[in-house]
Amino acid sequence: MNIKIVYLARLREALGCSEEMLTLASASPTLGDVLAALRERGEPWSYELGEGRAVRAAINHEMATSTDALVHAGDEIAFFPPVTGG
């Protein structure tokens, strides 16, 4: 199954790309599965997307509130740092 990954703000800079296509083997992956697949690449993904890092995710432009959120073929997942207003 293929999904589109988009990296915004500091993640785009740290990972050296703004978007990519990712192929997942699981038939019913979750956002947590996507994160695990990206972290398995090693640095810098394992650090930037690691546990405890301030990273948010949206699936098809809707904020994901849990890593248990299901991901479907063709979905777009955006990863970004939290934003504060001023």
C-alpha cells in the first residue's frame, strides 16, 4: 500500500525532503506503524520522529489524535512541529 508523507517546517530541513511516497506492507496500518517504519531508517528519522519529540501528524488534512488512527492507501500524512501563535 502506498501513502504520501509530507514533512513541514523544521522536519523538512532536518530530513532533507519535503515529501515522499512510502510503501507499507501491512494491510491495515496505523499512524504508529508509519512512524515505526520511518524510525527504522535510523538517523535523522529516528531522532526527529522519536518518542518524546514535539511532532504532530495530520491524515488527509485532519489532525490525528492517536497513533492508533488507521491509514488507508492513497492517504496523505503530514508531520510537523507544534505551532504557537503570537
